[in-house]
Amino acid sequence: MKKGLNKGQTAVLILMLSIIVFQGIYLFRTSKETSSLQESSAANGEIQKSRKILREITQFNLGDFPFLPKRVNPEKKLIAFSFDDGPSRKNTEKILKALDKNNARATFFMLGQNAKYYPDLVKKVEESGNEVAGHSWNHPLLTKLGKKGVKKQMSRMNEAIASVTGSDVGLLRPPYGSINRTVKNTVKDPLILWSIDTLDWKTLNADKTADAILKQARDGDIILMHDIHAPTAEAVKKVLPKLEKKGFQVCTVSELLEARNITLHPGDVVVSANDVYRYKK
Ligand SMILES: [Zn+2]
């Protein structure tokens, strides 16, 4: 009898052992891969879960800012709503909600000092697809200030607003609608007046403000209101459905002008889409 293994047997044994070892390694690795697959499907589950949470959060956020930009139909009658002297903690959000509910938008000519006080409201106006515009820093008669004073009003106002929106305003409504050559030469924005004065600040009466709009509104008008008065917010709620029934779309000043192919330059003065005064040096 031969003791031990001959060379051939040894080779076969080594081969078998190696097969076993490699199989072991293979199985071990496969099982690791399987478990990591399981891990990643667990991760997918987590992702799905967080997607669900994300959706809920997004819905929540959309609920908070439910006002997404919409488009105007330039074929239909258009009027621009504008609100001066805000933003106001008590009224601006009410107006934003009423606008959104009625598929309408507006331009908010803000005072820099209020924008600085309520940056969250500036952001809401912007994020809701409405237009953030300027109304000076603190409502002086710009025509009394001279070049330096006008510049200072504009720069302080733009600083407060741009710190929220990332850019200077594109439109200015001069306080009291007061304009002279110095204002036109100094301000780098077109100057936006109005064609319908609701006198909301004077009557402080929602029905009177709504009636002023309903009786006078024509295609291309710019309506003046103030978002610092509670009756004005009520007037907006009342008047929007009625304007819609009359076939009006309510939009921002920029949307109105764009729909009517009006391009503006610094110093131009706009009363309505039908009444634009070009700047002459
Ligand atoms: Zn004002």
C-alpha cells in the first residue's frame, strides 16, 4: 500500500480545495451583495418615505404660498391693479389671497422703509407671482428733494427691496404722482401713474372702492389703491369676481404693458396702457 498521496492526487486535492475556497468566497460575496441590495432597497423605501414627506412639505409650502405665476390672455380685456404704501402686516396677505383665489395679480409699489420692516411680505408678494415695485424710501415729495435727495431715496429703497428679491425695482410710482424734470432725469426706472383713482384712502369704504373700479374700468387701465387699509382688502375680495364676469383679467402693470407691446425706458411716464408719455431730454 502506498502511504500518502501521489502527485496527481495532490493536484486534484489542491484543485478541489481551491474550488471550495473560491466557491466560499463567491457565496460570501454574493450574500454580501444580496444584503447590500436589501440595504439599498431599504434605502429606496426610506427615499420613498422621504419623498412622501417631501410631497407633504411641498404641499404645505404651496399652501403657504399658493399663488403661482399665471399667464394673461392678451386677446382679452386687461386692467392692472396697483397697491401703494405697503407692505402691511394686516392687509397685504389678505389681498394676495384674494388675488390668487380669483386668478388675478397686482403690482405692489412698496415703501423701502416698510419693505425693510416686513421682508417676509416682500418675499410673499414676489413668490406669489405678483410684482414688487418701488414707491420711494419714506414717501417724500420727490420734486422738493433735488437730484441728490432723489438718488438717496431710490438707493435706500432699492437696498431694502433688493436684499429680499435680489434686484432693484423695475418700476417707480412717485409719491403723490409728483414728477418734474429732475425726477425724470434722476430715477432710473419708468414712472408709473394711474388712470383710475379709487380714493380708497379717503372713503375707507369697501363698497365705494369697489364701485369706483366697476364704474370706470376700461381695457388698459391702471387702478390705484393702498394695501395699508383694511376696507381696501375687502374691496379687492368683492370686486374681483365682478370684474371677471365683465370679462376683465386683472394683472400686474408689467404684464399689462407687455401684453400691449409697450417697452419702457427710464423717464417714460405711464398713466395707462393707452396713455404713455415718452421721455425727452
Ligand atoms: Zn403713496
